[in-house]
Amino acid sequence: MAMLLEIRDLHIEALGEDGRWQEIVKGVSLELEPARVLGLIGESGAGKSTIGLAALGYARHGCRLARGSILLEGEELFGATPEKLRQIRGVRVCYVAQSAAAAFNPAHRLDDQVIEAAVQHGIMSPGEARAEARRLYAKLKLPDPQTFGRRYPHQVSGGQLQRAMTVMAMVPRPHLIVFDEPTTALDVTTQIEVLAAIREAITDEGMAAIYITHDLALVAQMAHRIMVLRHGREVEVGPTERILEAPREEYTRALVNVRRVQKPENPRGGPPLLEVRHVDAAYGAVPVLFDVSVSLEAGRTVAVVGESGSGKSTLARVITGLLPPRKGEVRLDGGPLPPSLKERAKDQLRRIQLVYQMPDVALNPRQKVEEIVGRVLTFYFGTNGAERRREVERLLEEVELPAGFADRYP
């Protein structure tokens, strides 16, 4: 069978802060047949997304395709003209980004954005594209498929928005889709449904896919073959079953074993640190939470699980004071917290922090990491100068990021 995609000896470089080009993808080669899925797996910074974007003949700002070959259905994308690439992208190859919130324009309705590529390239009329979008909304289990596309991005949950972006990639019926961790924002139940729908579409339409992830459980459901990457190099590649059950390389074995690590059980004890008591919450006239209660002791973790739109993030907003509850209360260390963020004391704000679902829209792209993290240190602890820099570097290393990332932009 002829290959849909062939990448040979691909080298990609990034411009360093010293003005020199540094190699970040180092001689990677891969092949992909029609109606097949290749999983790219590895830790952050392994080069997964960079290679996935290269399948579109694209390199991010500050990067360049240095050398190699990228053949899509026998047509060379490496060095292709911008006009030729415009004719290919959104027609023969589409991309599903990791963050739907950053990919959608908040000023336009979902339908207008979902059908844009198919209409602009003359693949379908607007009416045909909307009908195809509605069919795919239903296939990916989105609510009210006939009217869902009339909403704006802010009017749907993160998981629903991620599925809408998958629909946007499928409407033009491309030959290849690059999925860049498309189920990151979805609950477990919805993940299974979306992955099943993606695989069904690939089978039905004869499409192929590159599926980028760090989650072995997900890639096992999606991919026929897996390529393991580290530091921009191929570690090993092979059929999914063989990679998961009999990995040959030590690094691959370590990745496989991560999901088998058992978390030690900490003994329960002590009074609750955080309590949510009989909380109701709503957005305007739309109720979202009904009589929710949670109790959490120090040193413990509670997982809040539910389908997209079930109120998980709303509960977090209530706890942090971003959304005052209609009824009930939140207590910290035995004392009641003011319902609204603006009513809470500075130390109360410090003690409850929220890690957002999508960091690329939560972090200021115009500020370096040192300024973003350091601002919090200055605000709460008065830390400045060299001491602040040392603390920022320590915190980065604590989450397994190099201290030098302090000088980077998001």
C-alpha cells in the first residue's frame, strides 16, 4: 500500500536566546498508511507537537525546518511555497490543537469557524458544510446538535469546545488529521466516546491520523503504531501491542511502568482543612450546582469527576471566590470564607490557589516566566531581586523544569 505520509531524516531548529539555531528535532523518520493512526508519545519537550506540525509543512515562530523530506501523498512539503501549502492545509491535512480556547475566535459563533475551511476551499457550500457539522456534532455527543453551532466559544464548556475543534478538522474530510492531545480537557467518560468517534471517522472516511499524547492509556485505544520520542530523537517505534507489552528500550519501559506505580495510602486524620457545605451556584438564571458538599483534610487529595458541563470547574470557582454561591458556605481551617473574592483577606487569597485548565490562555504572553511567577512572590511575601530569582528557579526545578525557563516567554 502506498504511504500517505513519509517523513525522512527530519531536522528542525529553534532560535536560541543567543541568536544561534539549536536543533530540537534530530533526524526523525516516520511512515503512515491511509486509514491508520500513528501515536507520538514522550514527555514534555520531546518534540511531539513540533513533528506533528511539520506534517503540515509548518514550523512555529522561532523554529525552522532545517533539512529532510516531508512527502504527503507523494508531494513534497519541505520547501513548498506558501501558496502551495495554503492549498493543502485545511483540505488534505488538518490540525486539532491542544487548546481549543486559544484556537477559537471568541467574537464569532462556532458554526462560522467550524465550516470556514471547507467553504473557503470550495469543498462544500455553506449549507452543506453546516449540515456536515451538525452530523459531526451529534457523532461527537455534543448537546443539541441542530443549534450547538449558534453558540459562542465562551458559552460552552472546555470539553465541548475541544470536541467542536475536532469537528472543525473533520468537516473538510481531509486525508490526514494531526491530533495534538485533543482530549486533554475532557472527562474520562467523554474521552472514550470522542476517541471512539475519531477512530470510527478514520475508518469510515479512510483518513489517517497522527495522535500526539503523553498518555499511554489513550494512545493504546487510538493508535495502530507508536513512536516513542525523547529530546527530539526516536527512541523506538513499533505496533501498539508490542510497545506496551514488550518495550525494547529502557526509556520506553520507564514510560510504560509509570502507569503501574501504586500511590501509597496516607492515613486519614485530623479536622477538615477545607469544607464546602450545601452549596448551590448559578450563572445568571441558569443553576449549575445543587446542594454540593465536600470535606478535605490536610495532606489529602479529593478528585472531582464528572462529564463536561457537570459543574466541576464551577465548584472550583466557588471555592476560590470567583463565583459567589447562591446558598451554602465554604470554610477554611474551621472558619467561614467570604463568598466573594474581593471580600477575602490577602492571606485567605494566598491559601487557596487555582491551577487553570488551559495555561496558554491563563499566562500573559508578553511577560517572561520569571515575571509571571515572581509577581506572586512579591505580592504575597514581598520577595524581590536576587532572592526572588532564586525562588523562581527553585520552584521551576521542583516541577521538573530547567531553571533557565525563567527567562522564556510562555
